[in-house]
Amino acid sequence: MTIGELAQRFGLGTHVLRYWESMGLLEPARRAGGQRLYEHADLERVALILMGKEAGLTLGELATVLSTADPRDHRDLLYHHVQELERRIAQARAAKELIEHALACPRSLAECEHAREHIAARIRFRR
């Protein structure tokens, strides 16, 4: 399939696929005229790249992980990413709990004892 057909299949711009190719994430075959020709393996590769991006990996990290047949060859990178995901999940859970409490609390956030505790903790803990 052509670059346009592949891009349309995934709802991407053709420039995205060209950029991924420049990063070494995609290596399409070429026709005699130089036109890119994508095969089923390229469909799978694009799906894999999109899955990696949804998991929060950068394109550079994906290029590293996908550079070998076994992603475990890059355990340190993946382990660090899991730790970062755990941190973000904890942060999202705390945010969800605060919002759920705000929905249930009859007081404003400025008057709510629970929210005031969080405010005080934020003031004490400077980033």
C-alpha cells in the first residue's frame, strides 16, 4: 500500500510516517520510482509504535526498544518507564480522590477540612 493508504488506515498524516521513517522506526520498501511501498509487516509496526506511544514511550525510546527482537534487551529503559507510570498513576489517583471528595463535600474547597490539609501539605512541600 502507499504512504497515503497507510496513513489513512491509522488516521495519521503522511508527514508522521515520513518522520518515523527518518527516525528509523519504519523502513518501507521502495518501488522503482522511489515511491514508498508498505506491506503487512509495516501495518503491524505502525500499530506497535502507536501502542508504545499510548504507553507513554517517546519515539526515541521506541526506536531503542524496537531496535532488537527482544524488548527485554532494554530492561533498564523499560523498568524506568514502569516506575514513571507508577508515579503518574499514584498522582492521578490522588487527583481523582480529591475531586471525588469535592463532589461529596458540602463545603467549598477553601472551607473543607480535607482540602485544607492538602493545601497545608502543598505549602510545606515546595517543589
